[in-house]
Amino acid sequence: MRVHRAYAWGAALGYLGDVLLGDPRTGHPVAVFGRAAAAAERVLWRDSRAAGALHTALCAGGPAAAAALLTRALRRRGPAASGVAAHALAGIPAHAAATWTVLGGSGLCTAACSVQAALEAGDVDRARVLLPQLCGRDPQSLDAEGIARAAVESVAENTSDAVVGALVWGALAGVPGMTAFRAVNTLDAMVGHLSPRHRKFGWAAARLDDAAGWPGARLTSALAALAGPCPRGALRAWRGDAHRHPSPNAGPVEAAFAGALGVRLGGTLSYGGRTEHRPVLNSPGRAVRPGDIARAVRLSRRVGLLSLALTTAAGVAGRLAAARVRSRGGSRTGTGGTAA
């Protein structure tokens, strides 16, 4: 089995694991990472960007380095005589496990549907209790329409963060890339906000998350336009409104989802006791209704499947090209060149 086929199998199996099994019920690696990052923050915290940059480097670089070492060790377990096949085959479980761990699409959709069920049952208090599973808004300040809008916005943004972005970095840099991306994304959620404690300390995590999320957010926006019920509306909202959003990545994604679904997103919201007035995305659209949550979930799933197909194809093409380069180099030096 060639390396590119092993990568494709690993990505597909990991995605299927997320769809069928969801997140691990106990001992989720992301939760373990979160506890470790919080412990490191208690030791390293200073009200400075330098301290935050050190925290970010250790917390993001450590898991990525560990993933790289583990992947290399697995590939070296096969006997040398077995060549490419054994090395490639050993990479399948590592890539599948990493993909399943970093993806959060199934959990995202389940949480969103739970909020919708509560709203449709008229239980706004229950919906307020469930909303923090999706986002960090202050639910007590929201009515039913505000909760539905928050849920749709969270589905849109997390389709990029919890699905497409991870697949993009898996195609670009394999298991270490996916691991680093999820670590950075988790750090941003922990320290990347503008609270007094994290205004300086979380600066590096927030900026690194912006950079890491850039390609996934653009791919998510394009696929939302392609797979949504109103491609023209998605493109119009993306082009006209995304740049007015304070986040360089959430803006395009939320605008594309808003246009695709024909609804208005954005506006006034509350985080951590402070009120923000964000621009309205897709102002010609109508107000969000509870049923739009299910529509957003269906669009998220279509975007996830399309991103799996595209990133796997791109990853396979990249690995084939790299293998050809190594083969030519080995032929010139007389070493024969095999892909690891």
C-alpha cells in the first residue's frame, strides 16, 4: 500500500469515526490538552505578550512534536525488507485516530439539534441551558430568536474550526498538522478573548489561530455557497459583509451561511458580561427561526463531506508529487528512494 493511499484511508476512516461514534465519552484528548494548557497558564501567566507567546509555543508545539514522533515511530515498526507497504500501512491507524479525535462535526450537530428541539418545544429556559455547549454567549440575555441565531452562527463558525480547518491541515501536514491546528484552536477559545486577564497574554494564541484558520474558513465559505440552497445569496453576503465582521475567519463563514440560508446573522450579542454590536450579515434576509438550525446542520454536513473529498484529493496529489521528487533524488544518488 502506497503512502498516499494510506493517507486517504486514514482520513476517510477518521471522518467515519466522527460520524458514527461522535466524540470520545471519557478521556477526550482535547479535554486532557485543555487541562494541561490551563495548568501551564497558571505557571506562565504574566500580563505581557511575551509570556503569552511562550505559552502558545509550548502548548501548540508540544502536541505537534509528539504527534510527529509517534507517527515516525509507527512507520519504523515494519521490517526494512517490507519496504513502502509496511511503512504506509502503519500510518493508517495513526491518521484515522487523529482525524477522529480532532474532528467535532458530529458533536456540533448533536448539540445544535438539542437546542432546536428545546426551542420548538417552547422550552426557552432549557435552550438557554444547552446553548453553552455551542458557544460562549451569555444565554440569559437571549430570547428564542437570539438563541436560534446564536446556534446558527455557531454551526457556521465551528464547521470551519471543528471540521474543515482540521481536514485542510491534515492534507497539508498530516497528523502533526491536524494536532497543531486543534491545539491552537483550543488555546484561542481558552485565552484568545479580550478579557482583562488575556488581552495581552492571549494575543499570540488569537493571532496564530487567525492564521491557521484562514485557509479552512475560505474553503468553508466557498463550499457553503456551492452546497447551500442559495449560492448567489451566499456569494453576495460573503463579498459584501464578511469584511465588516471583527473576526477575519468567522466573518466569511457566517456571511456565506447567512446568504446561503437566506437569514440575517450578526447584530448585538453579549460575551462574558460585555455587550458587542456586530454588523448584520445578509441584511436582506429574514430573522432566524428555530427550524433554521436544522437547515444549518444539513448545510454543515454537506460542507464537511465535500471538504473531506477535496482535501483528501489534494493530500493524495501532494504526497504523490513528493514521492516522485524523492524517487528522482534517490535515482540520481543511487539510493533507490522509497517513500516513508
